[in-house]
Amino acid sequence: MNKKNEKRTANMTTNDSVALTDFIRNIITEDLKANKNEARIVTRFPPEPNGYLHIGHAKSICLNFGIAAENKGICNLRFDDTNPSKEDIEYVESIKEDVRWLGFNWNDRLFYASDYFEQLYQYAVQLVKAGKAYVCDLNAQEIRDYRGTLTKPGKESPYRTRSVEENLDLFERMRAGEFEDGSRVLRAKIDMASGNLNMRDPVIYRILRAEHHRTGDKWCIYPMYDFAHCLSDSLEGITHSICTLEFEDHRPLYDWFLDELNVHHPQQIEFARLNLSYTVMSKRKLAELVEQGHVTGWDDPRMPTLSGLRRRGYTPESIRNFCERIGVAKRDSMVDIALLEHCIREDLNQHAPRVMGVLRPLRVVIDNYPEDQIEELDGPYHPEDSSMGSRKLPFSRVLYIERDDFREDPPKKFFRLSLGREVRLRYAYYIKCTRVVKDEQTNEVVEVHCTYDPETRGGWSSDGRKVRGTLHWVSADHSLEAEVRLYDRLFDKANPTGEKDTDFKTYLNPNSLETLTSCRVEPSLAGEAPGSRSQFERLGYFCVDAKDSSDGALAFNRTVTLRDSWAKIEKRKK
Ligand code: ATP
Ligand code: MG
């Protein structure tokens, strides 16, 4: 049987039709006009390899790679790997895969903060020599106690006045492994009375004997994020260091290090992170769901991770489109997950071939259809795009329809099949129900008997007789068995992290996954490639699960239903 795969043209860049504008792009336009940085644009996407990327990261990726592409600039992929105890090579690989999948390319500009460890150490020595950093022997708790609060100034460490020589000696010996983990730190000497807590002599190096996934046990001191990040940006010649709002209070420190060391000084610009309803967006929380088995892994199709969305059936185009639509703002807000679902529906509505599958099969016997006859009926793959072609649907005496599509006692406005009622089988014939067979014990209808009208081949009656219902169906003997997973939102509360005193996991939706095991799908889906997507008529968009599907066992994940709540909201607004 001929098979039609999704039709799409390669389109690897975002925004090739409309020019995007937002406050960051405005800054960039102004900088280009003013010939700042010789009119070069260099951005970076700097993930810490301590988890899988999520849809929030996609926003940052689209922004950084997008801005570079729009301005003939470049965008680096840099792993901010300064925290060896939480990081892993598995995360590095998954992040690379996800960025590529989203459609972006860092070419030969893959960097690691750990590549700069020696240089960063030298920068720290430079600060010590300039009297701008000192080795402090207070323990973590004492440092916290000395730090003061927003309303109370901090207290200076008794070690703050150590001589440059002593500091140099101690810092060198920290590196050489002479001291216990946590016994000493290197701190910047800034201002313990600063109104900004980040400026109260922040720690810039700590002693930590942890195997690093790239540098092994070469180092037993590691730079802190704030120190490593600005200097990595600087070393790479980044012009615009775009990050999320929680770093706004860190900007004075970002600027302080670069000014004190008198090195290339990128401009840090903060934007509001993406928050999405009915899910969580912190790697720590997502890791908790994985570790405690609330989901099957980082790529569980219910997860907001890129690997989860991919397995669910999302396309990179739909995610890039979503990121463009939500825009970039300065104020935190919550985006309705219905918008994300709307974006994938819009994409699949255009590109996904239509097929038929029956999720909860009910046997239908067409009593007046010849026992040994099989017809091949034509079914176009797309109602509006004839270039997608069509496939042959085998029709025979015994079929399956959806259990829900038959009612013994039909309520008002139920236009599907019931005793004595005539309906259309999509692309096939009109059928009329004549009797039912019930299970003697449960009284459940187990089989429906019908007659068909041979004059209605293709699903149209020549005498103009109308039917109100059109059902999807498959031939019992020709259809394939499949497992189908139906998903609902992972949480049943829009903002599961909104309540301080309640664990977000309290709001996990116990019905977020329903697995149906005896589904039947049309034979054209045999051998369908992992990840390929189609619309099951009337039921939604589905994709072949990339992990659990094999030649012999088809497994489908429902990406989304057909009901578009976002489109409805939009319509009401108009
Ligand atoms: P965590 O969730 O553990 O706080 P993180 O999500 O900030 O960590 P990083 O690896 O540091 O993880 O993120 C890489 C980049 O992605 C950063 O520049 C960060 O600002 C950006 N980013 C992270 N989350 C979001 C989000 N929800 N929306 C937009 N950008 C984000
Ligand atoms: Mg972070």
C-alpha cells in the first residue's frame, strides 16, 4: 500500500516571513546603528549540563540563535559546567541533540566553561594581586550569618584584611589540594554594606573534590557561576549576554568582574523566562519527577522537555512558532499551555496525513456483504492537499468501529449509530443497524449487525438521502493491532508551584496517562517510521512512539486532540 509521509519543506530558520521586534532586538538594532562592537553580534546559549532542556530553554535558544541569524552574527553553544557534582555527559549529549533538533547549528562553536578553568584561575590570581579578592576561612554557615539581610548590612570577615602574599599563597595551596573541602573559599572584596546582597563579598572559588565529566580530578577548586559566566562570555567575545530576569540582581557583579579585570565587556540583558500552565519548568523539579518515578524518564511524552515533546509528536517548527508568538518581555507571566497545543495543531492540520484508527473497537458485521469479498476503497490523505495522494482502504464483511459510536439508547442529538439508524462509514458505504449481540452475563453490546447499501459506494448516496453521522472504521481482518497512549495535562492545577506550603507534586494529575492496548489501525500504517505523525480521523494527532514501537508492535502517542481550546478563546476575544 502506498504510504504518504508528512509533507514539509525544510525551513531551518525562524521568522523568515515577518520581522520580529521586541526590546532586545531594539537594543541590538541601536547598537548596530552606533557601530558598537564594530557592528558584530555574538550571542550564546549557555546551558548547565545538569538536566534535559525544556520548552523554556527553547525560548532562550530561539532568541539567541534567532538574533544571531537575523543580524549575520554568530551564536555559541556553551556548557556552563562549573558544578561537577550535578553534571553529566548524558545531559551534554541530550542538549546537543535537542538544539540540533530545534533547527539550530553552532557549527564549530561548541564551548565549555571547563575549557577556561586555567584562564579563570589566572583571572582570580589577578584579582588577588590587585587586592580585590581574599581567601576566607569562615564556613558556609558563618558566611551566611555575616552576610546580613536586605535591611541589615553585612559584617566583614575577619580574614578580609589578609595580605596579598598570604592570599596568593593560600589560593595556590587551595588549588594544590592542601585543604579540606569547604574549609576555605576565595571571595571577591567588594562591599559588605552594599544594598545588593550579591555584592557582599561573593564567593568566587570553592574547594570541592568531585570528578568532573571533562576535567576528571585535575581540579579540586571550582569557580562559582557568577565568576565563570561573565568571564566565559568575555573570552568568547560575546556582545550581548541574554539571560533570564533572575540574573538582573547579578548584573552589577557581572559588570564588576569585567571592569576590575579590564577585559572585553559584553552587555547583559535580562528577559522574562517562560512559564507554562499545568506544568513545571525547573530542571530540579523535573529531575525530581524522573527520579521518583512519577514519569518514565526525561523524555516521557507528558514532560515539557524537548525530548518529551518530540516523543509526544511535536515538530520543531511548531515549537519555534510558539516561541515567536509568545514574544520576549521584561515582565514574568504565565503562558497558557493551550497556545502550545494550538501551535502543533496548526502545523499538523496542514502537514499530517489523515488515517483511520479505532481506539476501543466494537465489532460490526455487515450481514448482506458477501463473505469472501474484499474491496479497496480510495481514501485521500488530506482533504485540502491532493498532492499528498491517497491510499487504498480494504473493506470487508467484518469491521470495527469505535465503541462510543454506538448507543443502544441514544440520547437526543446522538447522530451516530443506533438500532434502526443509518450512518456513513467514511469513504465506504452507508450502513444501517439491524440488531445487536450482547454478552449474556454483562449485558454489554459485543457485536452490531448491519446492512449496507451497495448504491452508496464511496460514502455518497445517489438518491440524495442524507445521514447525519460519519464514522471512522477499519476492516477486522486487515487492520493492525496497536497500543495507543492518551495524555492529559501532567498537573491538574494551572500553577502547581504557586503555593509555598504545598509540594507541587500534590497537584500531579493521576489521569495524565491512559494506555489502550487493543486498538486497531488501518493497514497503511504498517512499518510506519518511528516518530511519524498522522491524524486519526475524529480522534486527534498521533505519532509512532520512537522507543516502544517496532515492526511487530505498533505504539502510538496522542500528540493532541482535535479540539482547539485556544482557537475558541481567540474567537471569543474578537
Ligand atoms: P534551573 O531550572 O535549574 O534554574 P536553568 O533552567 O536556568 O536552571 P540553565 O541551563 O542555566 O538552566 O539555562 C540555560 C539558559 O536557558 C539560561 O540562559 C537561562 O536563562 C535560559 N532559561 C532557562 N529556563 C528558561 C525559561 N523558562 N525561559 C526562558 N529561558 C530560560
Ligand atoms: Mg540557570
